Amino acid sequence: MQFISIGDLKTNFSSVLEQIKNSGEKFVIEYGKKHQKIAVIVPYDESIVQNQSREFGICENFASVKINNFDMSEEELLEG
């Protein structure tokens, strides 16, 4: 994975795309003087678009919600 600033990406966009196409390299795009990471360019084959399956319940047992003294009927709730 390579890191690239927005300015360098603008200047070398075509060559960055060639590297992604030919070697499957991933690029992290950095922004500003502090090099804040804002995005990742990945090969299309590895993109989220291709991976439509998602695992549900991965955060199970990490958090819970408990509501005490909830005195509202279903009708009142649905009117809201």
C-alpha cells in the first residue's frame, strides 16, 4: 500500500492508475500538511462493489440498550 498526497495524485493520476491496473497496488490519499488519510484507491476487483455480501451481527455483545419505564402504547408510538 502506497501513500500519496492529493497534489501528487493530480500530477501523476495516469501513472497511478497504471500501477493499480498492472500490479494491483493500493493507494491511500493524504490531505493537508498533517497528511490526514481521507480515501483509498483499490483495484476494481477488490472493491466493495464486487463484494455484495455483508456479515450481520458482527457487533453483537458489544453494546446494548435498555429503556426503563417506557409507558407508551403502540398506537401512541406509531402516531408520532
